Amino acid sequence: MSAFSVQSPGAGLRLGFSTRAKPHVAAAPIALLPASCPALPMKASGLTSSRGTVIRYVITYHKGLADVPFVHRFLSPTWTLPRPACGGLIEGPLAGAGLSSPFPSDGTRMSCHVRPRSPEHLRRSGHRTMTLLAATVLPLLAADPGRAEEAGGIAPGPTLALDTITIEGRRTIAPSGLNLSAPAVSGSRLGLTPLQTPASIEIMSGERLRERGQNTVAEAVTQNATGITWLGAPGNGGGSYASRGFAGVSSVMNLYDGTRLYVGSGTVTFPFDTWNVERIEVLRGPASVLYGEGAIGGVINVVPKKPTFSPVNAAEASIASHGGRRLAFDSGGPLSDRFAYRFNIAGTMTDGWLRPNGEFRNLAVSGALLFQATPDLAFTVSHDVGYQEPMRYFGTPLVNGRPEQRMRAANYNVNDSRVGFQDNWSQFKVEWTPTSDFTLRNTAYRLSSHRQWRNVESYSYLPATDRIARSSYIEIFHMQEQWGNRFDATWRGTMLGFRNELVAGFDINRIRFRNVSNSPYGGTSTVDPVGFDPGNFINIAGTRPAFQSTADQTSLFAENRLSLTDNLALIGGLRYEAPRIHRDDLINPANTFSALFQALSYRVGIVYNPIPDMALYAQYSTGIDPVRDLLSLSISQRDFKLSTGRQVEVGVKQTFWGGRGEFTLAAYRITKDNLVSVDASNPGVAVQVGSQSSQGIEAALSLKLLDNLRVEGNLALLHAQYDSFQQTVGGVVVSYRGKQPQHVPEQVANLWVTWSPLPRLEARAGVQYVGQTFSDFANTARRPAYAVVNASVDYRLTDAARVSLRVNNLFDKVYPVTGSTSMWLLGRPRTVELAYHVSF
């Protein structure tokens, strides 16, 4: 193991490199030949030579990108070089050297990990490798003729080509931008960047989210991503979203590090905290070709921080209004030349803004250990624990269609109410790259979730008596365990004389889900609107095991990218899905059943680059959703097919103005068929004849107007409707054709402005706008549009420490997050937070 690092005094910037050599390469000093690079000029000291070994490399640096590791394979014929920041030659069998440089004072810290390839590999790669290196490194050296001459004077010897450079960055000033040139893992298994992907994919760095004061995944996604709104409530675990006209946990999928926990009884409870988040990626539109059923609206993938061979330590403490307090700690670094670790812990507690019983708390712990067995083989084991006791608040009753001020701070749940979630995620990953053109990856995992609810969950106002009626006394336990494995192989080469990239693989899962409840949830009571005694839980039926489901899921998938020219590529994908469900009814065994579902999803797209850093694309994709999450299907739903969807999307993406600006624009249409409706001639019979559609445009822009002023915003406009859908109301069949689907807004926008008037001071303000929605099929229960303003100010005490003042809901707006015909679940009121963050 060898390393060298750079520290820029007064600029808060540190650049460190660690390199890992083949066993036959002896330890000796290395030297960096300087290169003149506009973005990151460098010069070297300690030039030495040992055995004449020459290692050529290029380092890429994307300003504004943080906490987003990306990999470039030098020996791949399909590799596309982004704008380089520096390059040169390293001489000698890898040990250490020092560097100095006049770095820009943008408060950036980065670390790079490189792996050498053998001389045999270089010979097999042939002319392509040498051409690539010459085209990237030599022009940089040519900017300094003296140094280029010195480079040419290096004694010849075996050449090692670096096939991988992983760059991890963490900025001390908030990173921004759309990250169009950063490879994303959620839009493609080929590691394509958003510019290379024929779909709408967004990358949001964890550092940016935390500096904006977004401590929860829900806040991070809805206040930054284009067109995503939150439908979170204690009953669904807080993991429910709407995207492109489709809402709920069975239409917008949640992933953690690319892995999904299958939905049970409409509930998703993990992940929830952003402290351990490296980045969040959002893919809008059908994603079943990548992840299976349940993703017609899109996918939200939370990618955690990874082990690193560069030491990193950070801590944060904060206090907030309503009795809020939070502590968080992050640590990572090498344990030896082959082992590296990462550990994160964050805990939040608050007394809450509701009375009584408004308190909540949570704890998120994650740890990962990396073993770099050889330069080509890595093993990573990780474990994540999430514990939550969310606020036991299910809504505020409506008076004449709106909540009254006197009820805003009231919680009508019972004294002995309970909501608790505990999640455990264990994963074991192996990645092996035997050649530069071939990679094998495998992830084995065990996921579990235990949940409990004991609450009275429905409230309505009684005008005749000026009292609140309470019903639905619900106690439920979920016990869920999932074992799974995902394997894929990536090959890069040529097909029919064209550059080609192919990935193929499979995943298998076995899920056991057990539901214990007091169904049919009887019990009623009334209380005064204010000054009431909450009382205790009423359990009429008694709590007992209700059902147990076992799902065996198997799928095969493949994705291919064919480069017809240097600026034209075809991308396609297939996925075959075959989940089998067995449900044991523990109350009425006669309702026990098994069912098998099968589906094929695909995507075809084209990407054209008319000029560098600009992409025009089009795609056609399909997706599948269950009529209800598969683990909760009832016997009456066993013969239904999976609902099918199809999307057409076109768009343009571009980086412009020398990297100071980025924008995306997309237009789409999605149609979803096989919705469960009712037979018009027989109102008591459910049939799959319904359909739903949405069409819209989405735009996003990031623009650095001045060196100290950046504006970022996005806008989603859509029209969503039921095309064919009817239900039985009072024994009569009612058509909802043309109605706006429940919980789906047709206008969503976000705007962020960041300004740094002084070198150590940074202020930011954001506006989140959500259009009106409806709580019923008939569009009679309207929830109004709202706009929420958030703001914060950071002051840097030192390059490694800052203090932040954050205000959420600056103007104390009363607004509904979600709701029903009789009550709204209100968003939090104005909250002020004071935080101290330190890196060491």
C-alpha cells in the first residue's frame, strides 16, 4: 500500500491518493510528473526512480460533485473521458511522494484510490489503451515543455495501466448542480451517467442534503427531486411517494444501496435518516426492467457512505424548537493496507409540536468493512439498524373542509398509543474484475422488519355536539424477514464491429411476512376538540395472528449499450419476473391459497450527442405494478394479473457555460392498464378493466450566476386522470372517468438559491410548491396547493468547523401532507434548529 496527499493551507482542501500494487511490485518511492491543468494545477516534489516502472494515469475532477464515487476503466474501449483536471506519469513501484499546489479556494477535499493493471493486461488491451493515454495525458504535459521533456527521459520499463480510479469527494462548501456527468447506479446497471442514460435520473449528494438541513430522506427527496411528493403517514411507515401521476408504495419503489425490501401491508419504514447517505438517486418513470414489479412511477435509491482508505471523521450536534435535539457521528478510514471501514450513527429526539403524546425519536446505525483481497477482488460486509418511534399522529379533523386553528396542535390519539419500527439490513458484496473488460458482482443479503401500531386512527368532527368522533382502534404487528441474492456480470467489448457493453444477471428472494392484528378494528369514542382526556386503547376483538405469507421471487435481467458512433448509442433492457405467493389464512384456513405471477418488462432507448456535454434521448419502456402489494393479497385478488404500464419519453440534457450551468427537459406519457374496477352490469363483481394515464413535462436547471451565487430549480407539470375506472357507491356503479387520481398533484416545483456574501458565510433559501390534490375518487375532497419556505445560514468558524442556523417552514404555513375526506395530516410548523458540525 502506498499513498501521497496534498494539503492546501487556508483553502480547506486536501487531496490524497492511495495506490495498491501487484505483489511482485516492490515498495519504492513514486513521483508525479507535473501537468498544467486549468481546474486543478499541480506540481510535484521528490521525483525518484526505482525499477523503471512507468504508471500512466489520468485523474478527473468534477467541481461541485461531492460524496459521489465513480469509476472509470482505462482499458475499456467503451470508456468516455470526462473533462480532465490533471494528468501525468507516476514513476517507480508505488510507494509515496509529496505534492504541493496552488489549489482554488473552493473548500473541496477529495481522495483517490487507484489500482494498477499488469503488463500482460496492457499488451492484451492493445492500441486502444495507448491512444487513450496519449490523448489525455500528453496534451496536459505539453503545457509544460520542460516537464514533458523530463517525462520523455524516464527510463523505459514495463508499463502498468491503471484500470480503475475511484474518486470520493467531500466539500466544505455545499456542493450543487445536477451531476449530469457522474455515473449513476439506479438508472442503469452499466454505470452510465445521466447524460448517457435515456431516462430521467437525478443525483443528489448527501453533503448537499445535510447542509440544507434535510435530516430525513422524505425531506431530501421532495425538496430537491423533480416532481416527487410525499404521502408519508405512520400507517405506511413514511415511505410513500407520488411520481408522474402514480402514488403509493406499490408504484414508487424504495431502495437502499440498490436492494429492495418487499412491501408488506402497504408499509415501508427504511431508510429514513440522511446522515449516512452518500447520495440519493431518483429515477422517474417505469423502472420494472431494472427492479421488478412496483415501480411504474419511479424509484428512489438511497446510497450509503462506503468504506474508504482515506481517513474521514465528522460529528454534528443540534438543538431545535419543540424540544428537538440530535447527535450524529461519522468515521471511516484504513485499518490496514487491505482493510477499510465506515461507521455512522445518528439519533434524533423531540418533544414534538402536538399535545398530548407528540414526542418522537429515532436512531440509525450503519457499519461497513471492506477487504481488498487483491487489486481485482473486493469483499464488503455491512449492517444497518434503524429504530423509530414516530409521532403517533394520524391527522387533524376537518371543520367545513379545513382544520380549525384551535385543533392545529391537538393530537387525538389515546394515551397508551404506540408506533414502533425496527429494521435490520445485512449485506455481503463481492466484486471481481479478472480483466479490464469483465466484472462479476454478487450481493447476498438478509433484511428484517418488525413493526407495531396501537392507535385510534380515524377522526371526524361532529358539528351538532362540537365534539370529535374517534374510530378504527387498530393494533397490528408485522414480522417480516427476507433472504436474497443478486448476481450480475458485465462485459465490455465489440459487437458487429461496434463498441458494446452488456450486463446480465439474476436475483432471487424468499420473503416471509406475518400479520397479527385485532381486525375488524372495532371501537368508538368521542372527545372535546380541546382540553380532552385522550383515554386508553379499546380492543374489542382481541389481537391474534391474521395471516402469514411466503413469497418466492425469481427474475432474470439483461441490459445492453451499443455505441453506433462516438455520439450515438442504443440502450436496451429486459427483465423476466416470476413471483410465487402462498398465503395462510390463520383465522379461516379455507381462505388459504397460492398464486404464480409472470411478467416481462423491457426498455429501448437512444441517446444522441450533437455536441459535447449535450444529449438528446428517447425511450419506450414498460412496467408492472401489483393490484396490491403481493405479500398482502387476499383470496379475492389471487386471480388478478399484474397491472401493466408503458411509457414514451423524450428529452434533452446539457452542461453549458463552461460547466457553470446544467439543465434537463423531458416530456412523457404513461398509461397503466388492468386496474381493478367493478362490472357495470354486476356491481358486486370486481374486474380488471380499469386504466389510468398521465402525461407531462419536467424541467430542471442549475446555474452558477456568480462565483458566490447559485440558483437551482425544477418544475413538473402533468395531467393525470382515470381513463376507465368505476366503483360501487351505495349499491350504484359510479364512473370516475376523467377524474384526477387520489393524492396526485399536477404541479410540483422546487427552487433553491445559495449565496456566499463573505468567504466564511453562506446563506440559502428554498421554496417547495405542491399543487392541489384530492382525497377521493370523485374529486370532491380537495386538499389545497401550498408553498413552504425553508432557509439556513452557515458560518465557518474554521476550515473544519461550522455553525448553522436553519428554519423550516419559515412563514409557519398550515398545509396538508396527505389526508382523507374527514381529516388532514398536517406538515410540521415553523421549526428553528441550531447545529454545530466539525470534521477532523
